[in-house]
Amino acid sequence: MSETLQARDPRVGFMPAETSDTGMRVDPFDLAAAVPAGVPFKGSYWTVEAGGSSPVDVHGVHEMWLVAQGAGELLYDGLAMRIQAGDVMYFEPHKTHEVRNDGTATLAVFSVWWPS
């Protein structure tokens, strides 16, 4: 007898949201059921309301952002640059980064990070 494999729902859920008083909301991915144990990356979807900003962040992991919606100013390791929907950024470990939403729409970003 052969067993039929059942496809499972591929959608990844979210863990409880975190919010800041600067207009940022972070929804971490709940990867526990989606990826094998020991996979060394984490991820989130986060937003910054118009006129808001993210806190200055610096950490010892590699990080990538995919801007899904909106635009703003990214401050990365002392360099200011415009970012917008469709941009993908890679941040080296221990480099400061912050984003300011100076637009009129919500800035929405998917982020993944992994250890050095």
C-alpha cells in the first residue's frame, strides 16, 4: 500500500505584534511550524506610519529588507538614502540603521535576519 502525502497549508502565521510610540509596528513571523528546527533565520513584517520612524537599530546579525509599500529615508551607517516599494537592502552586522517615513502612505517592509 502506498500512502498519499497531504499538502499542508504553506502560509506562515504571525506571533503577537510589537508597537512603538514612534509609529512602528512589528509582526514577527511564526516560523516554528513552517521551517525545520535549526534553520538559522527569523523574519517579520513591519510598518511605519506616515510621519513616524523606526528606532535606531544595530545588532550582530545579517539582515535584508524588502520594501513592499511606501517610501522614506533610510539612514544606514551614516549614509542617508531614499527607499521605496520594490527596493531590497542588505545590512551588514553591527551597522546602524533607521528609517523615517516622510511620505503620506504607510511604509511596509518584510525583513529576514540570520546569525553571522
